[in-house]
Amino acid sequence: MDPRISRIDLKTALRSVADLAAPRLCLSCGRKLLIYERHLCIPCRADIPFTHYASRTRNPMADIYNALIEADRYQYAAALFFFRSDSDSVDSEAEDYSGEADYTAITKALKYHANFGAGRYFADMLGSELARALHFADVDLVTCVPLHPLRRYRRGYNQAEIIARRVALALGARFDGRLLRRVRRTRSQASLAPAAKAANVSGAFSARPASGSVRHLLIVDDVFTTGNTLAACTVAARTVLPPSCRISVATLAFVENNY
């Protein structure tokens, strides 16, 4: 017998036993997952509102990002999927498994509940999308939006770093989690009015010189809401990178109220 088949059978059996003790639930709708389903049930997996932005050099997310950074040339931006922002639920720890699809739960599972398996699973999906796009092919360095040291200590991890490491692996690029540093603690962006969000993160980041040359930097975060945080990171990164270096951004989710 092929030993690989034996390992698969063993893994399936162990998962079945684990599901009896602690049933796995769909992150989106809360239904009990079947043995072969991972993180999302089949209907929710089939209905993920993918942006397909990675395949487009120009898209609504990139338009917002470029307007914020006032770039001399058009920079790239991509997200894996859309979700709605009808309330402050985007940045809330609360979960409501009502049986209806709620894709905000994907990012909340990683950010607030340390679901690293789900984080890596969807980060790999994002990485695959980016790897298939020619305009992301020359990314040679990936970094992430940093947390303030105190918040990082209290949470124990940075969700953006978990995503960024997997994206770097998919792109065959170096990862540098110390390129950017948050030098000022900021309030949660979700609690602020749109006009206050840019001021909240202005000057909140600094950068240190990257090791080696960099042609194309990719900054990764979990969610793109207004784009102000990623724009502030871009401004900081630009102080230590040559003008010829392209700076792109990527996230798991792009918040849009009409998709």
C-alpha cells in the first residue's frame, strides 16, 4: 500500500474523532463542517465574493490606494475577497452564527481568536492569486503592517505577519517583519469617523533600511477599509527605499458596501 494513502486515511480518522469531541464549524455561517470541508462549508466556499483584483493592474482598491499616497506612477493593490461594512462589525470580536454567510468572520477568526490554520489557509489563497499575476511576479520583499509593541505583547502575535509570511512563500520573495515599526500607539480605526482615520495613523510608522536591494515591496495587512493605514506604512517605507522601488499592497479582505 502506498504510505501516502495510509497517512491520508489516518489523518481523516483523527479528524473524525476530533470532530466528535469538538465539532468544527463553518467560519461564515456556523454550520457543522463535514469531514472533507476546511474552515468553510461547501456552499459558503462556493459563494466567496472574490475580488479578482490580483489579475487587474487597475481596480477600485488600487485607485483608492494611489489617491492616498499620491504616487508618481500607478502602484498595485489587491485583496482576496469583499465583505460588507454595514456596522462596526468588521473590527468586532462578536460572532453571530445565524446560518447566513458572514465573511467578516474569516478575518476575525485570525485576528481575535488565534485561528492560525484558517489564517494560513486564506493567506495561501491570496498568495496563489498574486503569484498568477505578472505584475506581482517581481515582488522581491514582503513585509506587514506592524502592531504597536504593547498590543503585540497582549495579543501574542500579529495577524498581518501570519498572512504576509505565507504570501511571501507563494511569491518566492523574502519576508522582513522588521522593515516597518509602529512608533505611536493608535486608536482602532473602526471606532473613528472617516475624516479622522488618516490623522489617527499619520506619522504612526517608521522604517529601517532593508537588507539588500529591493525592486518591488509588498505590504500586507488583513483588511483594507479606507486604506489610510497602508498609505501611512507606504509613506514610512518610501523614506528608506529608492524612488525606483515599486510599493504594492495586498490584504485578505476589501471592505465595500456595494458588491
